[in-house]
Amino acid sequence: MTHIAARTRRAVLQLTTRVRASLRKAARRPDQGDISITTAIIWGSAILGAILISGSMAIVIAKYNGHVLGL
């Protein structure tokens, strides 16, 4: 049982050390990882545009699929 307790304690200490180091790093550079609202709007518009274009293409292909086969 002491072996398991020692391993658990070591794992908790390593995790605690890593979390504290990450928090110190985040305090030094608070803007790291932030995404601007403009970037989010641009990405959302690009994804929505791609979905609309591919959906329109799928609808047109489905509509005229029988006509194209007869050519």
C-alpha cells in the first residue's frame, strides 16, 4: 500500500508543479491564446460560405442528374 501511496504522491506533485508552471507562464503572457472576435467572424463566414456553396452544388447536381445522364 505504501508503494501505491508513494507513486500517487509523486504523480500529484508532478501535476501540481506543471500546473503552477503553466499558471506562471500565463501570468507573464496574458494575451497568449486569445482569439479576436474579428478572426472568429472571418472563420465563421468562411465555413458558412463553404457549406452554402457545397450545398448548392449538391442540390443542382441532384436536380439535373437525370438530365445529364441522357446526354
